[in-house]
Amino acid sequence: MSGIRIHVHQLSKQYASLSVLKELELQLHEGEFLAIVGRSGCGKSTFLRLLAGLEEPTDGTMLLDGQQVNGIHPHLRIMFQDARLLPWRTVLQNIKIGGKDQSDKQISESLSLVGLEEKGNQWPSKLSGGQKQRVALARALVGNPKILLLDEPLGALDALTRIEMQQLIERLWLKQKFTSILVTHDVSEAVTLADRIIVFEDGEIAQDIRVDLPRPRVKNSDFAYYERTILDQLMGKTLVHVYSM
Amino acid sequence: MQQSWSVNTMIKKRLLFSFSSLIVWILPILFLIGWQLIGRADTLPTPLQVLEGAKRLYLDGTLLDAIWISTKRAFVGFFIGGSIGFLLGLLNGLSPLSSRLLDTSIQMIRTIPHLALIPLVILWFGVEESGKLFLVALGVAFPIYLNTYHGIRNVDRGLMEMGKVYGLKGISLFRQIILPGALPSILVGIRYALGIMWMSLIVAETIASDSGIGYMATSAREFMQMDIVLLTIILYAFLGKFSDFVATVLERKLLGWHPSFSKLEDS
């Protein structure tokens, strides 16, 4: 199972007079892990929603393996900041939604992949926030998707659970090799996970960096270098602002 | 040692449990005792006299007949009105066009107290069965309509979006996400409607009827049978409590996933 190529050309999105994305150009090859960082309102989440087919672009083209995005691609999955589990379905039944053609054995295997094999018959309301996101991850991956979009899925978790989830996502990505796009405001998370990081500013790509670090990544001086470069870009404008006052 | 200790705590727990379940009954029992002490046959028959009246009516068959007729009326009316309210709620909840067309008019009709229609109902239907069913159905339809409609409109948008990402649409989206999401609200509507059902029926039976519990009350009034009048009031109370019990069981069964309905022991 491999990922999908993504080709975005001249992509624009406008809400009334507000221009959220401006003629975006982006190419990703199969199985690449891209992180998009930026301040709130820079258009990064909108980009994901366009790619997922949840919203229509104002202009431009998006090709997944050469095919124009038209509605929700069957091999695409998206994870949100909230887990969005059905509260009236047990954990296993929730995962089943992501893999209708999968056998019960495959469903429970995907649950043990995220380390929750003993929670299969629980209601989601009995799980912690991190456990819910792990179930959501199992649901997203059980159907062997070719592209996984992550819209700040770890934003609401505590620091330790976040690190665990990052490791889990990395491990499953290395195993299944789907193309992945992570939207986050956490620079360190982006450097931990991504092959390539782009910085969004006002709907445009302000920076595009390839992260050349061996996995699993440790927070050494090389790691800090990438972090510093991206933070400088993100903070740059405000710093100039402060000095000029 | 260990074992006798655990048996001891078990007994203590049992006692504590039976005491806490007894607590509920203290006030009703005191009330009954007080009533028995101050009661007088001509103004306020005692509980025992009411029981005797009940036995008399039971033996000549009128009691069970009346209960059966009233219960049947109540639930047939509930079924008709509930179905109409539920279907309209579904339609308007799912289709914005239909909601634009119908909702304002339904809300306008809703503001009329349905019991105000009694003179009209008597003129239309006389003391026929259909008049009472009409009143019950009318009273029941609105709470169920309203709660179904709002239940569907308030289904979590995030869950709907998730469903679409996973390829759910049409019937399967409705069955897996919309209906279960609206169910807590629909059940609140049903519970509320059950109360209105009995109220409408009592009024309709008291004013225009030749059978049922309400008729039993009016004819007992004419013959000054105070014990029977009190009996009918108690009967209505029991029937109301019974339908509330049914609603609670329904909630427990259907909303087991809901944190506020789930039982403690299954955690």
C-alpha cells in the first residue's frame, strides 16, 4: 500500500472579499510527510478542507494521482482536533465505520495497533481525550488510506500524550506509507514528524524547508536549527514591528 | 476471618441499600395514615373506603372496563399524533425547504391551547370516539414535532462531516448519525407528550364521554359517590406514573451510551 501524488496548481479560495488562499502551488510525491505551520487564520486548515473535498475552491486545480479532486476521495482520510467518534457506537463499531469491507479480525487488529485492545466494547464517553484520538487514528487507518490529512489532531492533548501520539503516528506512517499532511501551530511537532515543512503566511507559502534528519528524531542541535529557522520566519514580522516602535 | 468480614460488610451494604430505598416511601405512608385519620365518608372518604369502592367496581366489571377503554384511547391517540409529529419533525429537520414552508404555520397552530377546541370537537364529533382521539393526537403531536425537529437540527455538524468523509450518505447517514443523534431530544418529547396525553384524555372524557375513567368520575359525582371520584383521581395518577415508567425504561434501553443514562456498574 503506497501513497498518492498531490499536485496543486494556482489554488485560490475566497470568502466574500476575504482572500484565504492565493494562487497556491504545491507538489507532493507518494508517501511524503508534509507539515504546514502558520498562525491562526493563515489558511492552512482551509487548504486541508479543500484537499479533502469538504469545500470547493474559488479557482485552480488539485490533482490526486492526476485526478481532479471532486468530492471526497475514497482513499482519503482526515483527522480533526476533536476525535468525532459516534457516542452511540462502541469503540469497535466506530472503527468499523472506517473499514466497512474489513473483517472483524482486521478491525480488532487495528485497535491493538493503537494499543487499546481491551477497550473495544467501551462507549467512547468512557475514554480519555488521548484514547479517543487513538481510536480516531485506528478508524482512519483501518481502511488502508493512501492519504491522511491531520488538522491539528493533537492540539487538545496534554504534552505527554502528545509525544506518545506523535510516535504512534510516525510508526504507522512508516509502516503503511500513506501520503500525509499535518497542519499544526507547534513547530517542534512539525520538525519531529515531517519530511518537509512549509510556512503559510496570509494564504501564501512563505517558506518551504526539507527536514534532513534521521528518524526517530531526537532533539539535538540539528533539530534546534530547523526549529529556529521556522520560528524566525513565523515571528519575523512581529519582531520587526516591535523594533520599529 | 477475612470471609466473615466481607459477609458482614455485605449485610451492612444490604441494610444501607434497603434503608435508602425505604426513604422514598416515608412521606407517602405518613400521608396515607394522616388521610385515614382525618377522612370522613361524605367529604373525604378514607383510603380504606376508596379501596372498598374499587373492590365493588372491580367485582361488577366496570373498573377494568373503564381502565382498558381509557388506556386504549390514550395510546391510540398518542400513536396517531406522535406519528404525525415525528414525521413532520423529520421532514422539516432534514429539508430546509420544507422547514421554510411549514414551520412557521405549525408554530402558529401550536400556540392555540388544544383544549380550547373542545366546544368545536363536540360539535364535530359529538361524544364519539374520534373526538377524544383527535384531542389527544393534537395535544401529543406538537411536543414530539418540536423535539424531533430540534433534535435533528442540533445533531453535531462535526459528526455529520466525519460521516461524509467515511462515505456515509442518504439512508445510512440518517440511520447511523442523524437519528441516534436526535434520539435524546425525541425521547424528551415523548416523555412530555405522555403527560399531555393523559391530561387531554381526562378533560375530553370528563366533558364528553359515555365510557372510560373520566365518565366514571362524572357519573360518580352525580350520585355523590365521593369514594369513586377519589378513585378515578388515583387511577389517573397511577396510569400517568406507569407511562412515565415506560418512558424511563425506553431511555435506559436506547440511551445506554449516554453518560447521564448509563448505569454505574458497567464501567
